[in-house]
Amino acid sequence: MNSQGKDNKTFAVFEVFSRKTPTSNFVHQFSLLAPNHEVAMSMARENFLRRESCVNLWVVKRDDIYALPPEERQYLEKLDNKSYRETKGYGDLQSKWRYHKEQYEKNASMK
């Protein structure tokens, strides 16, 4: 059991991503355990390409992937309030124009 633990230290976890068409995005497929990038790529080809074809394959060491820590995820929210750029603000446009037109006509009749 001790020798197995020693051997596992030389192996790393690799994440495998594939791209099915030249215009599609890369999609995570699976993880594998390998001693280096070359062996990981060979294993990924053997395991993945047996089932489906793809135009590109990425193998990335899990330790090399930087993920945003949970305490910093709050900073992913929008930094400014530019809701006018979203289409949801145009749904009630007619009633807004009607309101402003009535206000204008009301002010014009008072003069």
C-alpha cells in the first residue's frame, strides 16, 4: 500500500476538453490520471475518439487551471447600472410615451 501511494504522487489529474466542429465551443468531457501531458493526450484520444469524432482536443493539468475563489465571486456582478442597454426596458415604452405626452399637454394647457 505504501508503494501505491508513492506512485500516485508522480501522477497528475488532467481535464479533457473537446471541440466537435470548428465553430463550436470547447466542452469539458472527463478527467484522467496520467504522469505527463503526452500520456494524458494519448489516453484522451484512446478514450474519447473511440466514441465520437472531434476537430480539436485539449488536455490541461488540473493544477494549472485557476478558478475564482468563492469569496471573490461577488465581484462578477455588473459594475455599473446600464439597464437601458437591455431590451427589457423597451417592453413598456408606449405607456411611458403616453404618460409624458399627457404631462406635456397638461402643462401646455395650463400656460
